[in-house]
Amino acid sequence: MRKIISINIYTHPAFDAIVATDYNFIGTPDYMGVAFYWNLEYKHYLRDASFVQRRRVHHMFIKAGLELDGMSDAHHAIIFKALKIS
């Protein structure tokens, strides 16, 4: 089982470096939940989501065979399920 590590990032250059690295992991099991991958239609749900929630949505999209930047009823349903929105 993988352990989730929580860290505090205090500088913009450090955070920017992590985001740049995470863009390389979009579409893989190593995605960390930092970089943006979703369709603009879902920005209001995912930009304020935690890294864990973003990662969960990302992996659920992949498991469902959906394009990560796609838009559909299936995408919407997964986001609502993962973020526990009613």
C-alpha cells in the first residue's frame, strides 16, 4: 500500500517545480494531483479540490476509459462521486 505524504510548500519556485513535474505524470499512476488536466467545464469543481481528490478523479477517469480533458455525463458523474457532491 502506498503512503500519502503531506508536505507544506512555502515558496513559489518550489511549487512551480512540483507542478511542472506533475504535468509529466498526467495519465499515469504517478500523477500527484497538483497539475491541471481537466476540461474547463469542470474548473469550478476541481481547482478547489484537494490533491487527493484530484488524483482520485484522475484515476477514476482512466479506469472508466475517459479522456482526461474530456466532457461528458460520465465525467460529470465521476467528479460528483469522487468529490461527494450531491
